[in-house]
Amino acid sequence: MSSIYARQTLTRDVHSVDALVRKACKAEANATLLLGTGLLNLTAVDDRETVVGYLSLDDMPCARLGSGGPGAEAWVQEAAASRFKLGSTAFVRVCATAHLSEIEASAALLRTAFLHMPSLQSLLMVAGGELSFTEPGLAGVFNRVAAHKDSGVVLYEAGRDAVVPPLAIRPARVEDHDDMLPILQRCEVAFPALAKLPEASRPHEPFALTRVVAGQDERNRVLVAEAEGRLVGFIVMTSDVDTGSLAETFDLHAYDNFLPPEVYEQQYEAARDSVRGQKLAMLRHQRQQEAAEGGEGAHGGGGGGGVSAGMQTDPEQGEDGEGGEEEGQGDAAADGGAAADGGASADGGAAAADNKADGSEEVDAQLLAAAEPTDEETRAEMLAMFGGQAPPADPTLFAVTMLCMDPAYEAQAIEFLTPAFAAYADKLYCVVTLPHDSREPALMGAMTRVAPNPGSLFPEVLFMFHRHALIPDFAVRLGEPGDLDAVASLVAGMPNADDIVASFSGAAAAGSAAVALCQGELVGLVTVNPEVDLELLQANFALSNHVDLGYQPREQHGEIDMYTMNPIFVHRHRTFVAATMRLLGKTALYYALPPGQQPPDMLEVLEQVAPRHRTANDKQLQAEFALYVFTRQAAFKRRRSVNSQIVVVGASECGLAVVERLLLDPELQFNYLTLLAPGGIKVGGMACQYTAGVIARLGLEARVMLLDAEVVGLERGSKLLDLSDGSQIFYNQLVLAAGLQDQSRYRFAEADPEVAGLLVTELELAADFSMNDAMVMNSILVYGNALGAYHSLAVLEAKGAGEKTRFVAPPGQQPPLVGVLHALAGEAGVALPQPKPRDLGGLSVLQPVGPELHATATLVDPADPGPREELPVDLVVGCEPPSVSRALFTCLNDASLVFDGRLVVDGAFRTNDPAIYAGGSLAKLSRRYGGTHLEHYNSRDVGSRLAASLAAFFNAGPDEQLPAAPPPPALHRARAVGCSLPGGNYFVYAGCPAALQRPSTGAPEGGYDMKTVSERGLTRLTLDSEGRVHSLMYLGRVAVNAPRLGSLVGLHANYLNSLAPKYQAGDIKCLLSFITEPWSELLYNESFPELRETLLEVALAELSAGGREVDGGMVEWVTHAQDAVLEFARAHAAELPGYTMPSAART
């Protein structure tokens, strides 16, 4: 008998679900619509992935599909009113099972529903008639509570305990050993960190587990859980916790450093007073120094001595006699004034004394205000004052050291917490620590992950749960103006408290705010903007991957403006946002995160929307923020957390693609990503797939730690990286994607470190060079003959520095792509600058004048090396053919990583160290895979495939072995290169890997070449012998999008609207114009490759099944292909305005 389990419904299930519902319920379900609007959609499948059940829940009163009758809807509203509670009750909208699997499928669906939604306490179902005979699986858990005579419908209710019976939890006994041991042994594989016996139990000796149980006392407890008369799990806890090391490693101030609140407040105030005193002493000393300097200056001037002496505050000057002498002179002057003015001078003197006193008080007030400590300063002082000391009182926490569960009951481990807190009645917090490379058990989903302090090398992740989070009375309702006082109390102390209160006030008045309550106390709030600019979002993000605008009209979308939740209840984020969405009648809520803004803690329950790399040219449609979405479909979809510390070295296109793919993974949530980006993230250029806008839409700052540092050392044994800033960083997985760079800076800096500031790369020049730089510089040298040299010349020309620029290059073989550029320029009649053949013999810095560096470049003519030209230079742009950094090579070589011209990797992009991956132009496939250099492939494609290999590693089960020799990576996307040229022209070359290995202007053997020259420029397109686009070249005055054109490479000519016949007939006057006409928009859509792969899979499936028509055509393939294309066009209608849907296909 096959096993049946339930999971969340996937898009690929839709057709099977509709067929099942049609058969079981005799009604149409429209699973696509339910996916976007239902509260929770689950599919039951057998071990062959055959759909045998479907459940769709709603949190609004409704009748089950196929039931109902006249007057039933109104009756349901009335009958369910007393039993329905938003957030803890749901209605069954659809429940359908295969006849032979009804009992097993129903049990799996209902159990999974309750386990997916911890806040769900009961299910209501309105069905037609009795369940006993037709659906015994449902009848076993649903109880009849009311019936409607007129329509014949019946209201049923199923409580959580009826579907998921609670575990029986009790203290462990020594005689439990034999039942506990098998569970421990299974968990040693799945969760070894939480199955590790304490050293005090002598774990390598027999009956260690018995000793753990027998050693229980007030501080050490062991609980066991039983279900259906057998032991299914146990938990080991202790209150002996080293809170000092935790406080040094993690930011625990939100939890009072796990100290009693009154003790924490005492330490906080002591640290605050200490910081205030230190700052006050420093400020007073600075004032005294300033006053002393001012007094000396006035005395040296000779005039006004009395005035300056009267303001003297330095006590040392009063002691040495000089102050006294000047003070006497001042008094004499005052007396003279008194004789002349009579009694008026006495009043004036008294007023002056009062003014002096007032001024002194004002100065003291200013000093006190300036000396007021910040929260960060106080916390740092607390660590300095009390770190390493024994806590003055018992900490308020206990720790879970072991947690072992039968896999069938792992999701119920949270039930241990109530008896655990009962065992430690005086404790407020329960904590768990896990190594970064450990899988998270289900219990961690209910706990809060505590942020580590910056620079922490602590090897474990800390999770926390507060006692009050167990309170079940959690409710959500619309916000009201009367909540303002409670809102102000909740956000008191936050830097933007006033903004939150103002936002809530306006939203509550407009009916677009919601609040979360626990036992009547306000613990969370959210404000929603009901108006969403969907056109802006669609233009910049892959919105159709998350919402279906055909079924979700504009009024069902909203944008989260403000969100705040008491840290104790962060595990309720999903419940709160889902209830808010229903209260406001929304099916999708968005959150826009601009660069530099602190992300809210609920971000982890949202899905990040992929940014578009090809956006509209209209600048008004350019979004400069990251977008996250919470939908009905994904409300209770939990991605599995990955806490491994993944470090990506290099912000190259490949490195950025790795980070992007990991951030957007649909199944995994990577919590500890680090990107080493020396000099920051430099983007730009015609062929760059990561523009500044794309980087902003990725929102790297929210979930990635960015470090401006280079790798200078690698310790594989301890998995530590030494960085150029002197720090170290730990990794579990390391990705090397530094790419190839011009090495001029490193070569000349080795001889003279001062010249490093004089040398820049092409990307740095394009990003940072300004017109002001062009004005102040007199001599700029572009050195090298790589393609970047021509782009650098164009940048300098555009900034007004063209006349100040020299272009020289060492003699030698011309880079192939530069040869293609010159060949096309010759055909198009475009003049290009030619570099003067010179070697750069050296750079020497002159004595700097002001902040700028000035140097002399020594140029040598290889044909006549005797005379040398000494050229004054203010800037040198290195444009030699890129190569591997010497420093990085030394680092990799010292770490014994296999390097053969490039870093050698296997089909999964792993080096000879399985924890170290590599990709991009730095890497090459091993000889087993042909030894191909990855620089000939699309860097974004390589990075995405590398990240997919990492994701496969984390998706593998604990006892699943990945293949030692993985298949070669499927890399098909073209690579495009290009640049702007002096004179206002542009150059693009896009080709398949074979074309990039041997670039040329001609077609490959057996291929076909097409070329047009028009006022827009020269365009050349080549086909291979199979009729596929081999390469595409352009040279002209149109700033074309190189990656966009590159998306045509690899397609068969049949995709290109009869290109070849039209060209041969002379109908195409300009290839560039033809391939950018409206008909081609589908081919440029970023999701088109996925559609193409789907069509190919359907075709291959039909071929393998042997289905053919009499005349040789594939059976039903054309129909399936048409359906797939029409569904694609419908889902992406906003992105394809030039395509019209047939009327029969619009529904």
C-alpha cells in the first residue's frame, strides 16, 4: 500500500486538482483562482506523486464546494458567528479525495493544515447531508453542530485536538531508557547537535542516557512525550547557562541580557553614568584647551588684555601669576569707569556678574547635553564593565541541550514548552544554540533568532522563546482611533515613534490599520496603504511569479507602510499579517524597502520579488527599492532556514548572481550571507547585467553583510578567511567569484605602494570620474588594448578630458574581441583610435602638491628601447587583458586548491575542497568535463547554476549522499559584451560559448551569415549549421541593450519571424530594426527561457511515449503547446502589451 502525505499545493498540481474535484464533488474548483485567494491550499499525494486529495481553507464563512442551497449562505453567517474567530478558525471551502484513498488522504490533509497553522484551533465545514457513509475520514473528526432545514446543509466542526491529539508529557524516568535510545539514534543523523549527550554523562560508555535521566535536579530536567501509548520524544534542559559569553556575542539588550529587569536597569544606569562622566571630562578638557589657546593668542596681540582675561577659565593660568596680573589690569579699568559713571557702574558690574553666571550655566548645560550617552555607547560600556563577571543574580533563562523526536511528531515539539516553563517557574526565557551548519528542527520555527554582534566569530546560532509567548489569547482586529495611547506606549523609545503614531492615526481613521492583541493588550500594529502602483511594480519586478493579476484585481492589493510587533510575539508574524490581509479585503500585501533603511523583523515571513534586469526605458518607471510580498498563496508557506555562513568573494556578475539566486530561493531562507566587495559594488556598462537599479531592487543590505575587504589568507582546516582590513571571518561554505581584473595596479603598487591611488580600472573610472576631475587633471594615460580601453576613452571624452588623454598599449597579439571590433569598424567606415605601441616601464610619485597625487610615467618604445619618455600623469587607467589577481592566486595556492590556469571545479562548481565553490572567469571545469574556461559563458547563468548546486546541497536529506561526479552543468545562455566608443558609437558582440572561444565576424562552418548597414549602424547575425543563432554583432550610434540582444543567441531561426526567408528576399533593410519590432517582445521576456524549456519537456515526453499521428506529427503536442503559450501570455499580459489574447482563451 502506498504512503500518502500532504504538502502545499503547487502550480503544477492545478490540472490534477481540477480533475479530482470535478470527479469527487461534481463541481468546478478553478484551483488557479483558489491558489491566489484561499487561506491555505494543500494537496495529498501518494509515493508516486499522484494527486489523491485536495483541501482549500478560507477564513471567511462559506459553504463547501458542491454543497449549499437556497438561503444557506445567510444561515451559515448566523450559525457560525459564535464559533468563528479570525486567526484561530477557518472554513473548508473545498475538500476532495480519491475514493479509494479517502481516509488516508483526509487524515493527511487535516493534520497538515493544523500543523502548518499553529494558531488554528478549529475547522468549520458546511456540507450537504451526513458524512458518515460517504466520507468516513472526515466523519471521524468533524462533529455536527447545527443544520438548516430549508437547504439541508449541516455545519460541522473539527477541533485541533481531534485531528492532532496533544502529546502526553511527563518527567523522564530511568526505565524510559530503552524507549528513548532508538529516538536518540535516529536524531544523531538528522539533528546531531541536539542529540549530543553531555560530557558529564560519559557519552562513550553504555547507559549514558540513563545517567542523564538519573542526574535530574532543580537545575537539570528531562521530559518525555508519549502518543498513542508509546514514547515519541524527549527534551533535556538546564538552567546552568553561561550568559556572559552569550552577552559578549549576541545583542541581548532587548531581553535584559537575560538578567532580572531590576538588575539590568541598575547595570544600564551605572554604565550610562560612567559614559556620561567620561564624555564630560573629555569635553571640559577640550574647552580648557580651547580657552588656553584663545587666551595665549589674545595676550600675544597686546590689545584687549582685560577682556580676554576676564573670560579666562583655565585654573592653571590663575596660578602662575599671569592671570592675576591681567585680572588686576581689568579691575583697574573697571574702577576708572566707576569714577566716571558714578553709581551706574556698580549696577553694570552686578549685571555683568549675573551675565557671567548665566553664561556659565548655559555652558554647563551645553556640556551636559553633549555628554549624554547614546544607547550604543551605554551598551558597549556595560560589556566593558560587567563582561566576564559572574552575574549578580540568577539569569532568567534555561537552555535546551537535547531535543529528540520521532519524525512523525517533530512538528509537535512546541508542546514541550508549556511543561518546560512549568518546570522552571522562575525563568522567563528558553534558549537553544545550534551550530551554523546544523539543520533546524521544527521547534525553531516558533522561536526568535537572536542577532549576533558585528564581527562575532561565535560558531553557533542563538534562538530564544519568551514565557508569555505561550499565551493562546492572540487576536487581530481593525485599528481604531481609541488605540492611539496603546500604540504610543508600544513604540515608546523607538527613533521613529512619532512617525508610527502619526501613520497609525491616519490609517485608523481611514480603516486601513490593524492591531494585534494578547489578553486585550496591544502588542502589534500594521498600517496599510490601499493604493498600489501596480504599473511601477510590474515594470521593475517579476510580479507574475507571485500574483495573478487576471484573478486578483487592483483593489485586492495593498502596501504595508508601518509594522511593529512586540519581540515576544514575533512567531505570530504570519498570523497577524494573514488576518490583516483578510480584514482589509486584500489578497496581496507588498513592502518596499529602500536602500539604507533598517528592515523590519517580519521580513522573513515575506517573499522577495525578483527584480527585472530588463526594465522600461521610462525613468518614471524605475524603482529604486527592494520589493517583498505576502500573498494568500504563500501565507503559511515556510521556507526552511539555512544558518550556514556562506561567504561570496567578489562582487563580479557571477558573485552577484550567486547572491541573487540564494536570496530568491523558493524553498530555502539563507540567514547568514556575506559578500566581500573590495571598493564596493561597481556596476555599469552596456553589457552589465547588474545595473545600479538592479542592485537597489535586490536589497542586498537587508539580508547580506557587505564587507569592503579582500581575502589575504585562507585557512581551510579552521574555515577562516584573513581579510585585508586585519579581521577574520568564518565560513561554512565559501564561493570564490572574484573574476579576472586588470593587474596594473598590483604590479606597480608592489614596486611603489604610493602609486596605487593613481591607478584605476575601467569600471572605477566609469563609476567615479567626474567633470570636475576632468577640469583639474592635466594628463591622463589609458594603458592597454583590451575592450575596456575604448570604453575608457569614451568615458573620458564624454567628461571633457579627451584632449588630455594618451592611449598607449604594449605591443603583442590583439585580443580577439578587439579584432572583431576593428573589423566591423572597417566595414562600417568608423574611425577608431589606435594605441601607440609603448610599454609602461614604471610609475614614480612626485612630491604631492595639495591632496592630489602627481606622478611620472616612463614609456618605452619596444622597437627602440634606448630613449625613454617621461610623461607627467595625474591618472592611469589600466586596461590590459584581465587575469587572476596575484595576491588571490598566492592565497589559493597556499591553501592547496587545484589551480591550472584557472581554479578547477567539477560539475557542481566544487573545488577539490567540497566546502569551497568557484565560478565566473576565475574558474574552469576539470578535464573530466572538457576543461572549458567559464569566462566564455554567461556569468549570471554560471552564478545561478552555482547557487543551485549550493541549494541542492542544503535540500539534500541528512542521510542523502550527493553524487561524487555530478553531471556537467547545463549552461546555455549567451554571453554578451559591449562598450561605448569614442565618437558616440556603440559596440556589442553576443555569442554562444563556441563563438566566445573564437570570436569572428563570420559564420561557423556550414552556417549562414546575414548583414545590414543602415543609418542605425551595422548589424551582423550568424546562424550555425543547425539554423540556430550563433552570434550577433552591432556597431552604430544606437545604445542597444547588450544582454537583451544576447537573449536571441541559441534560438532557432524559426523563432525569429521568418528571418532567413525575409532576408534572402531582400525585405529586411535593417536587422537591428527587424529583431526589435513588437513581435519580438516575447523572446526578450526574462521568463521566456522557462516557457521554452516547458515546451521542450512536453515535446520530449510525447516522443518518449511514442505518441504520433498517422502523418508523423506528435499526438496532442500542438494543443499542449498552444495552452502553455496562451497561459504564459495571460499571466504576463502586462509585460506583453503588443500581444492580443484570443477571446476563447481569456478565461
